[in-house]
Amino acid sequence: MLNPVSRPAGNPLPATGPVVSPPTGEVEFSYNPQDQVVMAPTTTKVKGVQAGPSTERASLAGTRLEPKDGKYVYDPADKDYVAAATLATVAKTVEVMEKAYGSKIPWAFRSEKIRVYPDAGKDFNAYYSRNAGSLNFFHDTDPKTNQVVFSGKSGEVVSHEVGHAMLDGIRPDYLGTWGTDPGGFHESFGDIMGMLMALQDDTSVEIIATQTGGDLSKQNSLAHTGEELGAAINNSVGKNVTGGNYVRNAINNFTWQDPSTLPDRGGPDQLGSEVHSWSRLWTGAFYDVLKGMVDQNMADGMSPAQALKAAGQENLQMYGYLLKDAPRGEFTYQQMANTLLKVDSKYMGGKNQELLRQVYTDRKILNPSLYASETEAFVPSDPNAPAVRSLGVTLSGDDFGMFSGAKVETQVDGSFPLGKDADSQNRLKANMKRLIAQGRILYTEPHQKLTTKDYFDSEGLPYTGVVRWVDGQMTIERVPIVS
Ligand SMILES: [Zn+2]
């Protein structure tokens, strides 16, 4: 809109209306780093905005936005609100993590900009697709409240999906593996991004400070991820499958157990080997570390809000460093925990060694006998080795059912000793056996054409692997889609 004050008197607007050029540069957007049931929307300034709108790293797809007064700020009831808030959250999450990482975060696909679909149709879901180079959010009606729930309205849900995209950009090999730990870490990293973004925002921090008084053992909206979506999922299933009004809760007491002994999905108080369920162990440990930092900050005299904000910043920086040195290919939670210890001592003066050891030992992720011996727990870095290499097996026998005879590959660290390949191959077979038993591998016939929707099961969960026929040979490929 033209500013009427600046319009010379006697020079009426043309009957067709003025052509408004879209705002560029630093532009204000609707934004909610939490969830609309937790706090009212706020606004944020997004840098590097171009027409579209897009930023250097993300573009709005499937819809357009009409700027209002040089901004993309709307009432939450406005149809444009969801698109503005979703794009702003994607842009801010990338911006914040790039700062902590210290450089541009590459995408795992060719485009410079990730395509953001704020409302890709009817579903209670959200997912990242490497093939499409996109983040996809949906809407559906909560059958109990009759409210239409948009997954893109929740900053936590959006930051979770951006977390997948960023992690895939830095370590694309993780989505070439089949283990519970790389899969669980991918999910946990998304939830952690949601929490770290909530701790970047003053309004959100004030709310969490009021809810907890700085004691993070109290239930609060930081620990609860995706409140509105979680409630809608429970209402549509007809029972409390998530444990409360959230998709996941970072407050838990899970400790490491052999995933092969666990049920598939588990439940609110039961860890499962499905990646979202298994992610709660890593997320619980992250949250304990955060709590330990907040406790220390409070003991040092900070207010609850100051303590939360500082701990959020410290954890953000630690995860930025973690991305630099994170293991390659198949890894275990134990290796990732050791990498956290290593980045804390390498980049952050070793300030949190004791806290990290305590938390990851209590969670039974770290074995105390491995603390001092980095060589045991670390994949050795040989500068001449390729970053990752593929390792394959042919599945054969009754364990693999209709998939017997299929070839499958995983990714391992390039400098991983060749002598350990047999161990990796055995783990790969065990992972395939588990995934096949859990129905996570999609069988296809030769020449069968698949659409995007085929990659999701009846509950909307993307399959982990899909059968491709290569020169008549059944091959199981990893599906690079994560929800
Ligand atoms: Zn996810």
C-alpha cells in the first residue's frame, strides 16, 4: 500500500490500484516459535527477503503472500498467516543454526532454496523430502474441538523439519543408514532445534520461566513438542497415545536398552525401536544437560529467564560444533555422546565435561570405562580416507521373508577399519530383519511406478526403505523422506 500521507494532493490513485512491489531485505513476518496453544503469535525480522517471498535458503511454494504495509504480518485467522509464519520459522531456524555452525549449511539437494509448502493438503503430519528438496506441512480437523490444525503454525514442528533438512545437508550419509541410532538422532535433532528456537525468543522464554521458576523438572511448554498437533492426534486416535497434549515430551527417564529387545512404537512410558520413539532417549539426555546448565546459571545468580536463555545459547553453540565433528555413516548414541564431550573440550573449554558425563552415564548411553579412551569410542579420522564408504550385504534366509535375495547397502565412516566390516554387515542384516518385521520396508514389483504418497504407510509414517529392481536384481534403497 502506498502511504497516503506521501501522496501529493490532487493526484488521485489510478482506478486500477497501485502496483505494490514486494518488500525486500529485512522484512517483518508473523512468527510463533512455540505453539499457538502456548503463546500468541509474535513477529520476527527475516533477513535477505526477496520477492516470492523467499530468502537465500528457502522459498515459499504452493501459495503466494500479499504483503501488508511492507510486511508479511497477518492476523492468525488470516489465510496468509500460516504461510508467513512457516516460511519465517524456516528462515530463522537456518539463520540461527548457521551462526552456531559458523558457515553456510549446505542442502542435500541441488537447489539453493528449500521449497516450503505451508499447507500441502489434509493430514496431521509434516515431513522433509530430500528428493523434492522440500518441507511439507498439512492441515486437518481435530475431531473433538472441530478446530482446523495446521502443522505449519507450530514453530516447534517447523523447526523439527528444518532440523532434518540441515542435518541431511551436513551428514547426508545418515539417511543412507538403517540403525536405530542415526534414525533416532535425526528425530531428536529436530526436537532439539524446536527447543533451541523457543529459547531464542524472549516471549517464549518468559512463559517457560513462569511455568518452571527455572526448575526444568516441572512440566512445561519447552519440554512439550507440538502441543496442538499432539492433542489433535490423540483426539483423532480416540486415546492418549502420546502421553499428553503434545507429540513428544523431553521430560522422561528412559535409559539405553538394546533396541532389538524393545517393542516397535512403545508408548508414553515405554521406549520403542521406531525412530521417533527411540529419539526420546537422546532428547531426554539433551534436556537433562539443559536442565543442568539452567541449575548452574541459577546458582550463579541469574533469574530463571536469564538462566534459560543463556543455557539455550550454550546448547545451541554446542550443537553447532557437534555438527562440525559429528561421526560419519552408521554411528551409535555412545559415539555421538563422546563427540559431544570432545567438542565441549575442543571448542568450549571443557566447561561441561562433568555434566555431560553424568547425564550420558545416567542414561546408560556412555559406558564409564570408555570416557578416557577416545580411541575406543571414536571412529578414527584418517585424513586420506574418503568421508564415508558403502558396505553391502545380500539378505538371504527366512528372517527376510519376501525380501530374501535383496541387496542392501549402508554407509560407514571411510576410515573405519576394514577388519570390522563383518561386524557392520551383521548389524546391517539385524537392522533389516527388524525393519522388515516392523513393516518399514515397502515392497514393489519390477517397473512399478511410485507417487510420493506411496512412500507413506497407512498411518502417515514414511517407509524406511523401498524395493527397486536394478537389472532384475531386488535392491532395497533408503527412502530419503523423514517426518
Ligand atoms: Zn522427524
